Amino acid sequence: MAGIFSGPATVPTLRASCWMRPRFPAPSPTKRFPCMLNVKAAPPQSRLQATLQGWFRPRARRLEQLEQKLCAMLGLPAPQRDQGLAAAVLGESRRHPAEDPARRLVERLLVERLDMPASALSFFGLGILRHATALADGSSSISVAEAGDLAGLHKRLSTGSGTERDAVRVGAFSRFMLETYGPKGLIDFSRALASGLPMDEVCRQGTGKSQAMLELQWEESLADEQPAKGAWPFLRWTAQQLRPYRFFCTTLAIGVLIQTAYAMLMPIWLNELFDDGITPQRADVIWRTLAYLIGGFLVTASAGLAIDFSVSTLGPRALNDVRQRTFDKLLGLSSRSLSRFKSGDIVSLFTNDIFIVENAIVRAIPGIISKAFLMIGSLITAVLLDWRMAIATITLLAIALWAPKLVGRLAIKASYARKVEDGKVVGFIKETVQLLPVIRTLNLAHHRRSQFDDRSKTIYDASYRQYLLGELTGRATVFAISAAQLGIIGLGAILSLSGTVSGGVVVAYIGLLLAFGGAAGGIAALLPAAIQAIGSWQRIDGLLDHPDDLPEGSADNKLDQPLSHVAFRNVSFSYTGDRLNLKDVTLESPAPRRIALVGPSGSGKSTIINLLSRNYDAMSGSILLNDTDIRQVDNERLRSLMAVVNQDTTLFEASIAYNIRIGRMEATEAEVQQAARSAEIHDFITTLPHRYDTNVGEGGKLLSGGQRQRIVIARALLRNPQILLLDEATSALDAEAEAAINETLGRISADRMLFSVTHRLNSCPDMDMVCVFQDGRLVESGTHEELLANRGLYAGMWEKQSDIAIVNAGRDVGITVDRLRKIPLFATADEQELERIRSMLRVEEVESGTVLAIEGTTEGRFYIIARGAVESTVLLPDGNSLTMEVLEVGDFFGEFALLDGIPHPTTCRTRLPCMLLSLSRQDLARVADLTRSSDEQSELEKAIAATLDRRLDAKLEEMLKRRLGERQADSEAIA
């Protein structure tokens, strides 16, 4: 590549050799930049002087523009004209022409203005420069697969052995650091880097995160980036898809060549017909030439049929292969990778994008290629007819074909942006359908319609830009070629008047230009479809190229049988890189054994299940089965040892037998029925008209929650797993079904290794071991009795839940007087008053997603949770909800009902089916009046008001954070 100032109008990238050269031996900025202390401010300039200087000093002007961009990027005040470092650096470059002035400018800004250590410049000096001079064509973007390996990247750059891609990667990392941690975070990281510490310690000192977490956060920031791939990569990809079908490709190529040959020969035959046949009145020449024309026409027509047959076969076959590969990729995505794709984008990819690419391969690409060959053949014929007119033709057509290039590049970007918006709308509609009951309950129809209107306007703008730029690309091509045709015809007419060329040559050229113009018009008509296909292909290729972050273990590692030991050793993990969801967890147990995983919501319980089933891999530490790391075991073999029962019991839209048999596809009918008997669902199935062939409906909606859960349990039993993983397996059921399912699970798990995540502790006394998690740490472990004796977190959770019992086969709730006394509202009530309060409590059983209190309203009740979980959220101005807390068994809410006229500060919605004890607003006020003096009542109201203030402050803080983030994004876009 050329140097940074070799181009006439833009700031291109630097030479890779200049980037990689280690040039930082100087001990101090003053010695490295001897002129830095002698820079004198230039005298003020008039506007005319500044304009003339910009004309005649383009190199200086571009360096000043680079300095302004760097200052905006690094949060520094913009320099005045001719008073920044650019002038001094330019003067130094004249004395040291081998030095790169742009690199020197970046280094001086970082050292002098931000106090970056000189030894970190080989890394961040290059990175900031690469980020600042990023090319408009996207060559400075990287894929998710290229993020990471900071230690190796730093080593290569500091030793001068880096590559061009290393330069791109360090530019992307510098951009990530600036966007995420700001200039201060960048400088803190550079100082830690200059100290020579290991990269993990550098990351911890610079950002407070480990190297693994920082690299993960970097990867997540790249997930939504637009891929930088254009027409040529798309054509290469298309050729790769067509390569297996050589016969059809050969037939297509022969057909195109025949059409091209006929297009080349026709003007020559016309010239011969006119000059050698019609003018001298020679009948033999006329008949011979007509025979050539008619024979060529028939052969070309046959070739056209062969082309149609070939492309009609090639497109569907090739795209069917792509469809299968894409589906295989989707099946192999880890949970982390899958979270980077919106469900609407994936659905849109299969329903729209693959069809658009297929349409381009069947119609647009063959048409463009055949017409391009026709144009090339026409130019060759033009040279054979008359070289002078050929030179003029090639010159004018080269200019005509170059003209639409910029519009075409913008059209490709607009096509990709349209596909992204399509995916967002599909996801929004899907979410609306799923949450329609909640939308109705919260009366959010107008709000949701407003959001849809915004998305409709966005997709309209994207569609308008896509179609406009696509059509302009074709229009510019046709207009430019038509102008070239007029010029060539005029030149031919002038030359014919002087006798330089014959009339036959002019006639032949007119035929050539008509053919050329027709081909160009055909290409212009096909370009919008091709451009649209490039945007779709970018999304398909983005999924296909997504790295496998759960590599397969060795197929030879069969794992010793039977299972005798399970261990988590120093395991840490993060979903997004923002925070650790598990922190240095060590847990070991012999097998078989029943282990309960308990703790507050978000404490890391379900993460243990995700890691053990290898939906994710641990960031550090290891998970061992019989002293074998699960990452070394073949995934299929590993998962054959396990069965997972989640709280989400969605079934496939198929028969009951199929939904059970997918646990082990080779199972016999007798084995399927035995599994159903063990799950205690067989008797119900036999009452159905079609028994095991009964279709369960979409998602299993034709069955109750308990019936769906038993089918899932039967599926798990059919696998005969050595490890049974239960993740809130009964939380979505009503109390009666939960009790029955728990009895079944207790019976079938006796001789298996069981990990059970639960928020209700009533099953813990029957477990061999209870592990208590808090904020990602394993804080307690032992038997139920041992943990109660420790008086720690578990004992507090047990105490909160133990005095609330679900009785009468799950149809009623009992609560003790002692438990009521622990609620601040009732703390001063005597025994008789508490008994009266208990009699006033009403039992309510509600489904998941039920809204119990609405933010901003004054209606509501006081609730105590006996079963399930309730999420408390606030609505932000952008329409999104912010979760304030998740309340579980034993918690209470709705105490704001005591304050007259004070609206609820949050919306409370059940996350799971719940059983609640409740008091009305009037009952609650009466209880407070009965049990408290006026002073106590005042203090109680103050305490409730303080809770209200804390929640409102949290909401305000989140709103402010988001608003500042929007302003920062706007300022960066303007810069």
C-alpha cells in the first residue's frame, strides 16, 4: 500500500512495514522530539490565506485534519489552525523523510497530551492511528473470530513481526477500549502494559477484568458489526458453491461462450454483407452471410436453452446445500453464539435471505456474466474492425463503467442495512405475539403501536435508500454507456465522411453499440437484484463463518464407565464479559449423589447446569467427570450421559410418542411406554383418542403444564442418564402438580447423579448435599442439618420459607404467627392481632406473567409470596423495562398501598406461577391503625417512603446513564 499522504483525496492506511518497525528506544519525550519545546505559535491568518494554504499544502491540511480527528477521538480540545502539533511534526518529517508524519503525530499526542508511556506506543500508537485512518470500505473491521489473543498480538507488534491483519486487529481493539472505557481506560491499560506484567495482570490493572473477560467483552462488541464484504467476495463464494456441479457449470460456460461468439461474429458478418455483398450486388456473398446469420441464430437459441436448464438446476441445488450447511451451523451454535443472533434475524435468514441469494444465482449472476462476456466480445470485435474507433470505444466505455462505482458501494451497504431492519421487525412481531396477554394486561397497545410505527418508519427509510441507490446504480450505468454510444457514433460518422472507414464498418459499429447497449441495459436491470443478494449473503456468511466456541473433544476419549466422581475446580465464568457469573467455584462429589443448588435469583445456580451440560465452556478452571475434563470428551458422548429437565417445557409440534422418543431415537415402542409409566403419564395418554399418536399442538399447548412436564421427564428417563440435571423443573407448575412431580423425581433419581436447581427449599432435607450460591460464589455446602446449624445464608432462607406451607394437596397456604411478626408492618402486633391478620389473608393462585401492580397506579394489594417468583420493574422513557429486583418465596411487596394517594413505583409481574397471601388496601390500612401508635405509624410511613425514594433514584440513575450513552454516541457520530 502507499504511504499515508500518497493518495490525492483520502487518508489511506500506512505501509505495513512502517507499522511493524519497533521505534521506541528513547527514554523521554523531550529527547525523542527535540523540536517539541521550540514550537512557536504561527501568526494569525486571514481566511484567504488559510484557503490558499489548503489548496497548495494538501499534505499539511490532511495532517491537521488527522490531528483534529484524533483530538475528538481522545477527548482532547481541538487545536487552533497552525497551532497544534501537526505543523511541528510536518517540519520534523522534512528533516527525517523516512519517518511517517501521521504515526509521529499520534505518538506525540499520546505521550505529550495523555502521558502514555513510550513503550506502549508499539501497541496503542499503531492501534489509534489505524482506528483514526480506517478506510470507508470497512477494511479495518474484524470478525468475532479475530478478537482475542491479546498477549500474542502484543508480542508480535512489540517485536516487529506483526502482520497486516494484526494492524487491523489492534485498531479494532483500540476502538473497543475507547468506546467502552474511554481515553482514561486506554491510558490506564497502556501504563499497565508498559510495566511488563503478564497480559492477564495488565487487563486486571487497566480495566478491572481478567484477560478472558476483556476478550469476551471485545467479542460481544463485534457481534452486531456489518461485515466488510462486497461483490468480488460474493462472486468467489458463489463459484465455490457451484464447484461440485461441474457438468452443469460446463454446460453453462459453453452456452455463454456460444452466445458471446455469435455476438462477436454478427457485426463482422454484417460488415461483409454490406461491403462485399449488397454494395457490389454479389448474391453468393449475400446468401452465404445470411446462412451464417440464421445458423448462428439457431445455435445460439439452443445454447440459451442449455443456459436456462443449467441455471435452473444450479441455483436450487447450490442453495439447498447452503440451507443445509446453515441449519447444521445453527444446530452446532453454542448458547453464547446463539445469544449474539436475534431470533428474528435467524428466521429472516432462512425465509428471505437464502431465497434472495438463490434468485440472484438463478437469474442475476448468469445474466450479468453472460452480458459482460457479450460486452467484452463486442470490444474485441471492435478492435478487429477498426483500431482507431476501438481505442475511442474502450476509453469512453471505461469512463462510463467507472462512473457508477461509488453509487454501487453505497447500494450494497444500504441493502445490508435493509436486511438488518427486516430481522428487527420480524423479531418485534414475534415478541408481540408471545407477549400479547401482557400487552393487553398493561394496556400497552398504543405504546406498542407507537414502537411499531417507529420501526416501520425505519424500515421505510432503509427500503427507500436500498431501492433508490440500487436503481441509481443501474441508471448511472445506462446513462453513461448511452453517452459513450453517442460519442462513438459521432466519431464513426466523421471518419466515414473523410473516407477513413467504410460504410460497412460504421454499420457494424452501430450493431456493436446496440448489442453493447442492450447488454449494459440488461446488466443495469439485474444489478439491483445482485446488490440485494450481496446484503443477504453477508448475513448468511456471517452465520456460516461464526467461530465454533465449543470445540469438539476427542472421539477416542470414551470416559471411564460407570460415573463415580464429578468435580468443579476453580471454575469462573461470564456470559457477556461485564461481570463474573461464577467466581472460582470448587465443588466435588462422588456419584451417585443428589445435590441441590440454591440461592437468590442470579446467584449462579443455573450457570452450573449450563456448564456441566456444556452449553458454555468455563473461562477458567475445569469440570471433571471421573478425572476427565469434559472439554476433552466428544460432545455427543458427553451429552449421552445426561438428561436435562428445564422449567421451560415446550414440546415439538408432533405426536406424544415422538416427543418422548427423541430422548433416544432408537427406542422401541415398549421402551417409550415404560418411560411414560415411570413418569406417571401413561394412564393419561391411554385416555386420549389417538393415544401415543396424539399431536400435542404448537409448543405442546394442547396439554397442561403438568402433562408437558411429565412427557419431558419420560423423555429424560428414556435416555437412562447417569446424570440428571433439573433446572427449576417444577417452578412453572401449579402447587398440586409440583407436589406430584417432585414425588416422581424423588423416586427416579435415587440411583443417579442429580443436580437440582430450585428456589423452594422444601426438597432440600431429602438431598445428600445442598450447595448455596450468592453473587456467583459457592458460599456454603453440606447437608440440610449442617447448614441450619451454621446459621448462615441457607438458614436465613430456610427460616423465611419454612413458616409458609402449601397444604391441602397444593390448594391452600398456611402461614405461622411467628412468620407474620417478622414482617415490619406487623412487628409490633400482639398474638391476638396477628391471629386476626392471618385470618384476613386471602390465598391467590396466579399464572406466570400476571401483573399484580402497575407503576404509576394507586390500586393494589399487599402480597406475601408462598410459591413462585415476582419481578419488579420500572418503565424507562425509551419503552424498555429495567428490573429492580426479583422476589421469591417468603418475600413481600405492595406495602406502598399503605400510603394514601402514592402510586406504585414499580410494576410487579409474576415470573412463574405463584401462590400468594394478600391483604386489600383497606385491610392493610386497618391493620396498621390497629397495631401501631401514631408515632410508630409515622415512622413506618417514613421507612416506606425511603424505599420508594431508593427505587426512584435507581430508575433516575439508569435513565441518566442511558441518556449520557446516547449523547456520547451522537457526539462520536458527529465527530
